[in-house]
Amino acid sequence: MDICTHLLATFEPCLIQFGIDPPLAQGIALMLNVLLVLLAPLIMALTAIYVERKLSARIQDRVGPNRVGPYGTMQNFADVIKLITKEDIIPDGADRFLFRFAPVLTFTSVLLIWANVPLTPLHLGAALSIGVPYFLAVSSLGTLGIMIAGWSSNNKYGLLGALRSVALLVSYEIPLVFALIVPVLLAGTLSLQGIVEAQAGVWYIVIAPVAALIFFVSNLAETGRPPFDLIEAESEIVAGYNVEYSGMRFGLFMGAEFLHFLTVNVVFAVIFLGGWHGPGVQEYPVLGVVYLFGKAALSYFVAIWVRFTVPRLRIDQIMNLNWKFLVPLSVVNLAVTAVLLKLTQPAGTHATADLGANLPQTLVLLVGNLLIIGVVLSRLQRVGRHVRRTMDIEAIVPVQ
């Protein structure tokens, strides 16, 4: 019976020990993993939507959901029922197949990310050795779904919204990729599980805060969250790419947005906050899920705080922030990190696999990041002074 001690890791051998045929045991274990990977994000998404509504209400000095169920906990289920019962309309002239396919593709692309998220040291999903490229590739499918939705709707506003959304999403993928290369260099692997294991000594947010900040901001833009919510600037383009969608197809787009927002915060916790690492996780691997979602909740709270604090940016401001600030900063950060890693290579193989053995390398990388932050803040201060001086001169001497 010792083989059944760690049931998550040895579920298939345990079934075989109880007399089940090996092919059937393999199929049952596979189905269990699939159900866990699929149900966990859906349940978390429902919880996250309720939490976001209550947090946003507190930030804006109001109550939030409080009528449907105890403390409004059943409001999400009421919204789902409302969406299911609404009429499903397909506009004339639309590409009916692509119109139906777009919301499914967008929602599925987010679910596929969870197949490679390391929830525990035992890893319930598919432990891919190319986890980082897989995350980038699957995330891009959502962008394709948005473009298909706008084009297939036979609506000029939907197409305009899709084009603007794709321009935003594709642009912010560039600093996102450069930021992801930094933890890959530090861990020496493309596997998400390997990146988590390499943070046994110290989290990467400590020694690579610039990459963590770039990744966080880029993900806000990738998920279309304020202040980057031009994807659904309803006051300008009549709800954007999904203007012709109704009923549950519209609900799939909204569900994909909330789930994607939750997912990228979980991935942020995996890559920069140590993932499932925590006290007692080796003895009780299920604690890894608690630690992972607890860290993701911190990132999620900060993102919500930003959403309901910072006003929406204009399209030119968003593009300037990306191409004139985040992209150059991400390139410089990657170059500095690569050089420092090469110079300190004799001090340790990887930065954080063992903090004691790699302390000199860790300190050098941290100092390098602090210098980058200092230079950036100094530059921003000079630019701010110049802008204020220009505004004061224009106020005194009106332009003729």
C-alpha cells in the first residue's frame, strides 16, 4: 500500500495494484488529470469575478453584489443563466462558421495554458520541457480569435475594434517575450516546472524586478485590462470586436477575458514568485496549490488596484508607452542580465538554485537591476521637469 502514499503522483500504479488493467488505469489517470486541469481554472474564475466585483466596490466606496445569495455570492450564476437564456443572433452577411468558432477559440486558448501550469511539485498537467514557448504560442491564439470575431461579424465597427485590439496585443507581446527570456536565462531551462524549482533559494522578483514589472504591465495590456482596455472602448467603437455577439457567445468572450486575467497572474506567480514553493510542500505536495494561488492572489489584487485607480490611456499613449519605453527598457534589461550572468558564471551555475552557493551572482544581478531602475527614474524625472516647464511657458505666453 506504500505505492498509494502520494496519490497524485502514483494514481496509475495504485489503480494497477488494486487489480485494474494497465491500459484502463492509464486512461482513468489521464481523465482525472484533464478534469482537474479544466475544473480548477473554471472554479477559480467564478471566485475571481466575485472577488473582483467586491474589491472594486470597496475601492470605489460602494457595496457591490449583495442581493443574489448570501453577500451576493450567487450573482455570477444569475449572470450565467441570463446569458444562456438570451437570444443568440447572427448578423446577415456574417461568416457563420467563423462567427461561431471565434469565441470558442478564444476561451479554449486560455484553458490550454493551464495544461502546463505546475500546480504542485508533482505537476498534475503536462510537464513540457518547452513550457515558456508553449505559453506564448497558446496565448497568441486568443489574439487570432479576436481578429476572426471582428472580421466574420460583417460589421465595420467590429472590424475596426479587432484591428485596434490586435495592434495593441501584438505590440505588447514584444516586451513580454523579452521579459520572459530573463527568468529562462536565470533558470537555464524553458520548463515552467524547472523555473519554479530554480527559485528554491530566492524568488526571481527579488533579483529581476525590472523583468517582473515589464511582464506584469505587458500582461495587463495583453488581457485588455484598464488602463489598457481599448479592446472594449465602448464609448468610442460600440463595444469593439464583440459588438455583434449576444447570449452565451458574448459570455464566452467575457469569461475568457476574466479567466485570462486570472491565468496570467498565476503564471506571474509561477515565474517570478516561486510558484508552489513554501513550507512543508515537499512532505505535503497539495500545499503547493495553496501557496501558488495565494501568491497569484497578491498579484491579482495589485492588478485590480491598478484597474480602478489609473484612468484609461489613449491609443497614442499606449503605443508610446510600449515602443518608446517598455521595448527599449526590456532590451536593455535583457542585455544587462545576460552580460552579468556571463561575467559571474564562475560564481555559480544558476542564480537561485542554491542561494548560499550563488549569493555573489544573486547580489550582482540585484545591483544591476537597481542601477537600471535608478537610471530610468532619473530619466523620467528630467522628462517630467521638461514637460512641466513647457506647460508653464505656454500658460504665460499663449501660442499665437
